[in-house]
Amino acid sequence: MKELVEVIAKALVDDPSGVVVTEKTEGKTTVIELHVSDADMGKVIGKQGRIAKAIRSVVKAAAAKEDKKVVVDIAQ
């Protein structure tokens, strides 16, 4: 899942080297944190959060195939 978020985020931003994705497992839930530069934050979130919601939906669908629960956090 980490790689999926990383590929999507790098395709969206102007500075792909500023994309950092970390993965933490907390019990049965996996938390994926996406860090991008401040200049690219708007591109990852999108108008009214639509792109962020789309990223979360894609990851959730991929996780459902593997019977996992994944949460995507977009952090600064």
C-alpha cells in the first residue's frame, strides 16, 4: 500500500523528491502517512479535498482485496 500512495503522490506534485511516505501498523490497522512540501500540499488535497478522498478510496479498495484496514493521513 505504501508504494501505491507514493506513486500516486509523486505523479501529482511538482517536486517528487519531497514526497515521503511512512507506514505504521497499529493493531489490525495500517496507518500510511504522506508528507509533501508545503508548495505541493494543495495539489495533493485538491479542491474541497476531492483528490485526497480519491487517494483514500483507491487505497481502501486495494486494502479490501487483501482483507486489511488502511488509513491514509496527509501530514505537513
